[in-house]
Amino acid sequence: YGSGSISGIMSNEGCSRQNSVSQGLREWHIPYDELDKGQVIGHGRFGTVYSGNWHGQVAIKELHMEHGNDQCTLEAFKREVSTFRKTRHQNLVLFMGACMKLPRLAIITSLCKGSTLYKHIHILKDKFTLSVTINIAQQVAQGMGYLHAKGIVHKDLKTKNIFYENGKVVITDFGLVNLTRLCRNARVGSWLSIPAGWLCYLSPELMRSLQASSPQPAALPHTTWTDVYAYGTVWFELLCNEWPHKGLPPEAIIWQVGRGIKPSLAHLQASRDVKDILMECWAYKPEDRPDFASLQKLLDKLPKKKLARSPSHPIHLSRSAEC
Ligand code: ATP
């Protein structure tokens, strides 16, 4: 991933287009000094997330920028953040503002107190009942449907970006994947760099567009349909407490998914309707995948009573692996 790849968002033309964006964002500017920064919550591709205080508890996502003092980087940052302003939904993290003064760029959101679905499923090994599983899936579909209605593609929907606390789902990091282009660790040389747990969410068309020369998630042709594919993987994780493709090396996953081979569901003890949702989200052709409004209807119709898995063992998939 070379510097040429970011020229699009950092060109002069791009810079001048930003003037109106900058004006609209002024009211969302939060002076860095006003933040009472607390403990580090974690590190991600973009930088470091802190808990903190700014008129109440907040999460502070501080970016490690590649070109820390570059005016065009700032404008590109503003353009990416500006999508946040449009979002107000109970299943989406609340955007409160951003520090938009170089060299400190940060995004301030509400602080999610629960655990991510990733932690519930893969670390805590929590087993949700079918009715809770369906309810979580419905809330994710609601948030995603809202984003798509606003013209926003998430581009990085995964269980790590979905918080769950006291029965409520909160989706984070929508649209932020573009910021990886600006971040310090974006350049990795001419090999394919695969963030842990990322491949399982990539649709066949995204798999086929992976190239060693442009491996960054932001460089891929994401669409609303690729979000739906990723949603299918979230649904799989919720049902099976596992990753799809468990045990397969990355190159085998890329080859299989790219050619339209889906993980076997033979051992998933679930009703036909439950599996059908999975298969529809994972449809090879993007246009065969349902939109989130249709998904909500399909989820509504599911019987919520019986937990469709073997009591002692969640699910046995013949070919499944951590990816
Ligand atoms: P990646 O960068 O690959 O997406 P990630 O999702 O772990 O990985 P970040 O989104 O930067 O990386 O998050 C770092 C940590 O901060 C994670 O543990 C994440 O759950 C946590 N986190 C992110 N946003 C919030 C938030 N609004 N409230 C509470 N914790 C958060």
C-alpha cells in the first residue's frame, strides 16, 4: 500500500472540495484541551482509544496519522468524520464531536460500557438463547438499515464493532475504515496484510479484488451488499459461537470464498429459515443478497422458542477455523 493510493483523498482538488465540509463541521470541533483523558481502552488500526470525560463519560479515538502536520490530511479527516454528523439512531454509537486541530486528531463518541459481541462469543463463550440471538440480529439490522438509508456504507461490520449491553446493541466504527489510509501503519510493503479476524467478513467480490499491492481494507470496493455479506458472518458467529472457515489458512479462505464455496452448514442444528438467512446474506452475487429491511422481516418470522443447537456442544462445522 504505497503513497500513490492515498493521493486521491489528499489531492489539491480534494482539499479545495473540503472547504464547505470544514464550515459544516465547525460546530462539532472539540478543543483537545477540554478533554479529560482517562485510561487506554485499547489499540486498533487507527490509533488508540481512551475512556475520558467531556461533559460526561466519552470514548476518545485518537488517530496516529501518517502525515501528522499535513493540511490535506486534516481535510481528509474532516471529510471522513463528516458522515458521522448525519447519524442519530439508538443502535449506533453517538458521535459527539472531533478534535480537528493538527497534530492531534481524535473522534469523540459515547462510551460503550458493555462488551463487544466478539468478546461475548469468542472470549467469554457466552451462549445466547435463540430469542436473544434473533433480537441482537434484529437490532444490528435496524442500525445497518438506517445507515444504508442515509447513504453510509459501514465497510467494517464485524462482531468487534458491535457492543451489547443490557439487551441493547450499539454499532461502532461505521465509515471509519477510510481513515486507515491516513494512519501511520498503513504502509506495509508489497505483501498482503490481513488484520486478524477480517477475512471472514469479506464477500466473494471483495476477496477477488484483494491484491498484494493494495491490501488495505479502505482500498476495497465496499458496497451496501458487502455490508450484508459481513452481516451474514455476524449471524453465523451468533448461531455457532465460532468463526466460519475454522481451521483453514487465509489463502484457502480467499480461494474458496472467491470461487463461491460456502462453509458447510451440515452440522448447524438450526431450522431451514435460520440457515436460509445465512445463505441469502452470503449469496455469491451481490444483487441476490437481501437488504436490511427484508432481513428484518425474515428475522421477525423466525420462531423464537427453541434453541437449535446441541446442548453440550454449540455447533460442529466440518470445515471451520479462526481467521
Ligand atoms: P480494528 O482497528 O482492527 O477495528 P478494534 O476494533 O479492536 O480493531 P478500535 O476500534 O480502535 O480497534 O478499538 C480499540 C478498543 O477500544 C477496542 O477494545 C474497542 O472495543 C474499544 N472501543 C472502541 N470504541 C469504543 C467505544 N465507543 N466505547 C468503548 N470502547 C470502545
